[in-house]
Amino acid sequence: MSICAYLVIALKEAMRNLTKTMNALSDETRLRILRVLLEKECCVCEIMQALDISQSRASRNLGILREAGLLRARRDGAWIVYSVDKEGMQEYLSDMVKAIRKALEGNQVVALDLERLKTAVRVGPSRVNH
Amino acid sequence: MSICAYLVIALKEAMRNLTKTMNALSDETRLRILRVLLEKECCVCEIMQALDISQSRASRNLGILREAGLLRARRDGAWIVYSVDKEGMQEYLSDMVKAIRKALEGNQVVALDLERLKTAVRVGPSRVNH
DNA sequence: ACTAAATATGCGCATATACTCATATAATTA
DNA sequence: TAATTATATGAGTATATGCGCATATTTAGT
């Protein structure tokens, strides 16, 4: 492949990254996950409990948010802890996150999620009766 | 339908509006259209020329942005002029628009669109050889 | 009123998305 | 090392999306 072709790809990548981000943020499940993670870092099973959703659904959507650069993941023993890396993320991503947070202010679905989050415990999916 | 059921629907509407907005902003064509309209209000045929896309594609995506509350449309003679209503739109929408604008700064695809916009004329689709 | 022009939209197709179910992978503990 | 636990992921399915093509709708001009 020619140098030129590579350049064209690089130029298109910025746009692709942006649409990827916006796509990640255009789904209700993922907006709810993001909002919960703005409250506190969580493992998959805590997200399951807060949103009252299945394990695979939680895991897959966390992966999409991570892939879009909105979350970071670290292992902590048996768990993988997801968090919003407010400082480390690209500036345009943190702008979006701030806008989303504001847009979700007072939202009732979110309120319920945050309520359930309070009683969520770091216990595996197998012990979450869902 | 009971009052309760209506309340539940109303509570869910805020979330639905947000995902609708984000969805509208998660497509490359629509991000490009929005960016062009931040430069100057346009009729459909000017958007066609700036982005070098078909008439139905321009019209449909303008409609989606409009439906999401991001654009307003007014008739001007034979034309329908679309614009970003920066003052009139919901606050969370204008936050998103600002973030998008910043994210697209220096983007090459956008640069080409804006270049073509300069030479775009308000002449109907039938006279745009595409 | 008739014709032309500008925009919107129904339809069909190809592709993308989101979910569940079942299973694979990776780390912990006995 | 074997069993258990936490998370990721492949497969299948139902639905949503984006596009082009053709056509409908609405306005302008004669």
C-alpha cells in the first residue's frame, strides 16, 4: 500500500473515532452505565445490580464504552474494575461526558440505578439472582 | 390507560430524547451536515454540494437532525433553509453541539466540506450533477 | 391551471446493532 | 491440580439503520 493510501486512512480515522464515541453514547444501557460509573468505579457484577441487567449485557456494553475510550479497566483480584478516567481521556471525550452528565440530571431511570447502586455489593454474577 | 402508565411514559421520555439526540450525532454524514450548518444556514441543495452526496441522502439526514431538535427549518420561497438554532435549542443540545464542533476542529473531511461550501450555490438538485 | 423546480418519502436491500443463551477464558481457592 | 468464581465472547435472532431509486408533495413562475 502506498504512503498516500495510509495518509488518507489516518485522515479518516479522526472522524471514525468520533462517530465511534457518539455511537457508544447513543444507547440507553450505556448511558446508564456511564452515569453509574461517574458515581463510583464498579466491577461488572455491581453494574448488573445497579441496572438490573444480565451479566453478558453488562459486560458487552462496558466493553463498547471502553473501546470508545470512555472507560478504563483494571484487574483487582478476581474482579475487573471499570472507571471513567476523567483526567486521562481525550478532551473531546470529557466534554461529551460532562454534557451527558448534565443532560441526565434529574432523570428518573438514573435515579433508580443510583439507588440500587447503593445496595450493590461486590459479589459475583452467580450470586446475583436476576 | 391509567394515570400511572402515562407517568411512566413521561419519565422515560427524557432518556428517549437523549438517546435520540446522541443517535442523530453518531453518523458521519450528519456530523458533517451539522458542521456545515454551523458555518452558515443552507438549503438542501447546498448541503448536497458541500458534502457531495445525493438529494435523498441530504434530505433524510437533515430530517433526522431536525427531528432530534438540533436543527430548525424555515421555508424561503422554493427552498427550505436549515439552520442550527443555537439560542432556541435545549441547553443539553447546545452543549453537545459545542463539543462536536470542538471535536471536529482541524478535521480534513470537514475542511473539504467547508471548501466546497464556499462555491456552493442555491441552485436546485436537478442542476447539481452528482 | 399547467409546467418546472425543490424537497420529502415509500420501498427494497445490505449491513449493523443489541440482546439471550451457552460456553470459553482467566484468576482464586481448596 | 481441581473446582469455583468473575468476566468475556461466539452463535443465533429480531430489529434498526443508511442508502439508492423512484415517486409524491409543495411551491414558483408563466
